[in-house]
Amino acid sequence: MAGRTVPAALPFWASPGLVPPAFAAATLGGAWLAAPPLYGWGLFSLLDALTGRDQTNADPLTPERALFWHLPVTYLWFPVQAAMLFLLMAMAAGSDGLAAAEKVALLLGVGMVTGTIGINCAHELMHQPGRLERWLADLLPACVLYGNFRSEHLRVHHLHVGPPAMR
């Protein structure tokens, strides 16, 4: 079973790969500012195209141990995202090498990283039963000023948009 779950979890482990392009963008500026969106949207779109659409539904009776390799990246993303945000803000604020337009481009790239990965991790964590998971699910969107994500998702989406089984 472990052999089957590791490949299924591999796409989740592409997420931390967004951090080096973000730091390259902050350090080098110029064309490197395209690296986070190209990695995030380009690589993930390419992986989707190569692997095809998975139209199977996950088995709700899958044992927790079979999902082991899916969990660490969601738990680790908050410290990664928080450190990345604060370090990149400090780098951009103290940088004489980035023009104002480059700082705006860096901000948009970091927004793409936190929106693409952070919100997805928060979503997965908020549906876990533990307090730590729910706490992390609140911290992830809060550090990008979207602190109402959990209440919006659970009290609006699940009630009015989600399928009846999710209500």
C-alpha cells in the first residue's frame, strides 16, 4: 500500500519547490520575477497535462496510514510560508536593487504562492479533526489577511455550494 500512496502524494511535494523561485525573484529581480508564476501555474499545469485527469473518487475508507505522505507537507507549509513572507518582505523593503515595479511583481508572485499553496493547505487542514490542524488552518490564511477563510468556507461554501453530503 505504501508504494501506491507515495506516487499519489508526489504532486503535493512539488509545493515547497515554489520557495527557491520566490527568493530568486527577490534577489535577482528582472526576468526572475516570472519564476514563481511559471513554476506554480506552469509546472502544475504541465503536470496536469502529462498525468491526465483523475476522475476517480478517493475511497473514504482509506486508512490514515495510507495517507501518511500527504500530511507532512500540509503541516510544514505554515512555517515555510510564514518564514518566506517575512524574509521576502524584509528583503524587498531593504533592497536597493529592485525597482518599484519589480517589488510589485514580487508581491504578486508571493501572493500567487500563498494563494495557490497556502489556501489549499489551509483547506485540507481545516477538515482534519485535531486542534493543531484547525489552528494551522486559521494561521495560513490569516498571515495573508484572509482570516475569515475558515468561517467563509465552512459556513457559506459548505452550506450553500457544497454537495448535500458536505452540509
